[in-house]
Amino acid sequence: MAVINNRARKEGEAGHEPLLAGRPRTRADCVDGERPCPWVGCRYHLWADVTKSGSLKIAHDVDPLDLAESCALDVSSEGSHTLEQLADRLNLTKERMRQIEEDALAKLMAAGVPIEEMGL
């Protein structure tokens, strides 16, 4: 597959339209889309992640099209999950999942979000 630079995407240079055609832009565009999701570049795809330094971290040792669940938005729409369930889906340890939960709750509290009312 050809590489598309960001300038070409923004400016819509000729020849790049077929590579971008069909890519979902909103949740409504992909909610009933193909699963596992073929758009591994999506920020909600569970196969890979981009670290703070900009490196690509492959989260699973399988082909992205072999994942049982490929979209974080699909997982979140299912409702509540235990730390074990989330850790398994994200290929993390239970302890790392607990640390992520702790960090997220701290950020919510720092932002003034009333987490006590959310039942957390």
C-alpha cells in the first residue's frame, strides 16, 4: 500500500482518494461496519497504540484482522467490565489495568468531575 503524507491528505492531492475512500469519519460511520475493523490507523483500534514518544506499540501478536474485538468503542458500548476482562482484551496485566484506572480517576478528580456521583 502506498504511503500518504499528511499534506497530501489535507490537500486531497489527486491519486490519494482511493486509499482514503470509505474510511469512517465518525462513530456513526463505523458502528455497523466490518468487524474486525480493517482501519488499524483509527485511534480506537485495539491492535496497536502510539506511545507518548511517537513509537508504534503493537498490542497483540496476531494479525489485526484476526482479533476477536478490534474497536475500543465497541467494547465500551457493551457496558461495565472487570479489570480482568479489560486487561485480557487490551493484552495488559491486571495490575497495569488498575494503574490506568487510578490515573484516569485522578485526572477526572483534578478536572473537577464529581466521580462520587458516577458510582466509581
